Amino acid sequence: MHVSLTPELEARVKAKVETGLYNNASEVIREALRFMETHEDWIHEIKLARLREQLQAGLDQLDRGEGVAIRSKGALDALFQDIQG
């Protein structure tokens, strides 16, 4: 596989190798990809936690009798229009 990097990114990879923490550019790229995967997992967990919070808030509202009855498709469409602004 061949990967093209901008001069700035290539310089950053070379600088990482020059620190002695990595033996070569491939190690730097592998580590960056592992970090990216971990970061994506972290973002996913944050989004999931936020969704759970929002769902709980909705359930709490329903428990307090603050729900809105939707009795027709037109009412549902109107609600979605209100949400979208």
C-alpha cells in the first residue's frame, strides 16, 4: 500500500520517528490509526450516553403526564415540522 501525505504531515511523521519512540513511519501511522479507532469509540460512547439521557428525560416527562398524544399522521407531521424549525 502506498499513502500520500502532505509535506506537513510527512514532517510530523518524521519528527515522531526522530524522537526515538517509533522505529519507522509505519509504526507512527499504525499508532495514529489505533488512536483514531479509540477516539471514534469514545465519541460513540459519548453520543450513546447523551441519547440515553435524552430518553430518560422523555420517560420522566411521560411519568409526570407531560406527554403529547399524537392521533393522526398530520399531527405527527406538524410535530416534526415544529422540531425542525
